Amino acid sequence: MPIKSTEQRWGSVAKTFHWLMALGIIGTGSLGLYMTDLPRGMTKVNLFALHKSIGLTLLALVLLRLAWRMFDRRPRDEPMARWQRIAAHGAHGMLYVLMLAMPLSGWLYNSARGYALQWFKQFNVPALVAKNETLGDFAILAHVIGFWILAFVLLAHIGGALMHHLFDRDNTLLRMLPFGRLRKRPDGETT
Amino acid sequence: MRFRLLIAPLLGALVSAGASAASYTVSEGSTLGFSATFQGETFEGTFGKFEATIRYDPADLAAASFDVNIDLASVVTGDADRDASLPDPEFFDTSKFPRARFVTTGFRQSGTDVIADGTLTLKGMSKPVSLKVRFTANGSDATLDVTTTLQRLDFDVGSGEYADTKTIANEVKVKGHLKLKAQ
């Protein structure tokens, strides 16, 4: 599998970023939903710490991913209706914005509240701002609203990929799968 | 003449032996608190309610004494979850041990510092604790600053699942800033 993306499919670096971050986003997102209503205790403390650690990792990953994206090329769009193309690219753009906004609003919230932000108990990241109750309230509101927007856009993204795979029977999903073999395109072109 | 030379130092000695260290009460604006470390981040806690009886004279440490009584349930640390946890049995266990008390057993000079040795009773355990003392007279009133470092696990504060010192550091710095009013 080539490292860089080609005309037909995503390269191994882009695929690694995509699936690693997918795992992290779904993991830390589910954790976030679950942990807030837990009773006080060490389990809650540790799950919050894990949620923040994964979030910081995702922030580092999305920055590396954006840098790689500048350097890498993109496969050509699969043939599809214009509205689908616009919706797909719109969703991708929103996902990038949210992949930055979610960890950053979390970081801001912890800073404004004076909470510790530690990466897997190894080191603490510095506070972005001094303690500020109002800013903390704003940051957590943005984090929660961002989560629901992210959940919605992710559903559209996954639904779109599955729709292309199952109904249009094109390579949209296959070209991002780790070991997917591409289908013959209707115009006879092969990989 | 000879008599007066003799008697004057004697009288002086009598007066100082009879003198006791000044007694003070703690007035408004005094603070007693600690700083502890949670997940590598320091946070401050303060006790809203405490009483102290202070007798102190820098020139007569032998007559000095501190007796400090702290209402543990009055603790605030700036976080609702943490404040709600501290009275729990794993931390201060305030329903069984509502108060902590520090009573001095003696004072000593250590270099330029004055050290107050005493006994801290916290969560049913009594252990020796030494405070560094800084006393500043201000007319008949004074300010008293004390600091010390405790190991929370010596007093079983944060027991069970909270004993992990990687999450909650063992070391807790205690500091008091007392505004003393002459009694």
C-alpha cells in the first residue's frame, strides 16, 4: 500500500489517521456521554482523565493530519450527484473544524476552571487562560453543543459512506478501508 | 548605692519571670488552609471556621503556646465535587471526626526560624507536627504566619481508592495567616 494517496485511493498515512481518529473520537465521545453522570469517586476521576488524555491525543493527531493533507494529494471524487459531492465535502470540512474545536474547547474549559489537564498521567499541559468562571461556562457549552453537532455530522458521514458502498456500489468506502480491493468502475476504468 | 546596684537586676529578673507571653485572639481576615496536588495541578483549600488561642512572646518562647481547633466540614476548595467528597469517610470523615486540633508542646529556635513543635489530631490520629513560625508585632496586635508540610496518608486522608499518590499527591502544604488581637 503506497504511503501517499493516489488518483484512485487513499494512502496508508491518510488511512491510518482516519481510522485511528475514528476510534479515538467514538471512544472518547462515548466516554464523555457516560462519565458525566457517574457518582463522585475514583472511577469518575480516572474516566475523566482518560477522556482528556484521548482528547489531547486527537488534537495532536488532527494537527499532524492537516499537515500531512497539505503535502498529500487527494483521490479523485467517485462519480456522484452534485448535491452528494457538496454534502460530502461540507461534512468533511465540518469534521475538521469539530476535530479542532472539540479538544480545544475541552482544554479551554479545564484552563478556565483551573482543572488539571494531564496526558495519560505523564505530563500536564499548560493552562490556555487564567481562571475565569464565565469563560469556563462558555467553553463547556461549546463542548457539549459541538458534541451533538459532531454526532450528527458523523452519522451523515458514516451513512453516506455506507450508502455509496451498498447502493451505489462505488469505491467511496473501499478506497479508505485498510485492505479493501477496489471495484471496477462503471466506466471500465480499474485501479 | 551598692544596694541599688544589686537590687535593680534582681527586680528585673523577678519581673521577667512573672511576665507571661501575650495572649491573643484571632480576628477577622485570618486564614487557615492548605495546598494539595491533584493530577499534577495544585489547588488551594481553606477552612472557613477555626478557633485559635495564641500566647506568644518572641523574647520568651518557653511561655508560648498555640491551641488551634478546626471545623473540618468548613473546608472549601473551589470545586463542587471535591468539596462534596472531603467530608466523606475516605477523606476527613467529618461525621465521626468533626474537628482537627493542633496543640503545641514546645518552641525552639532553629537558625533564624522559630519552630513550634506540637501534636496534630486529625481523623482520630495524633501525630507530632512542627510549624515554622513567623511573628510580626504590630503595636499591641500582631500577625502570625505558620507553615508546615504534612503527608496526607499519615492521617489516612484520602484512603482506599484515593490512596494513589500519582493522582492525589501525598504531600500537603499547610499555611495559616492569623491576625492577632491582644486580649
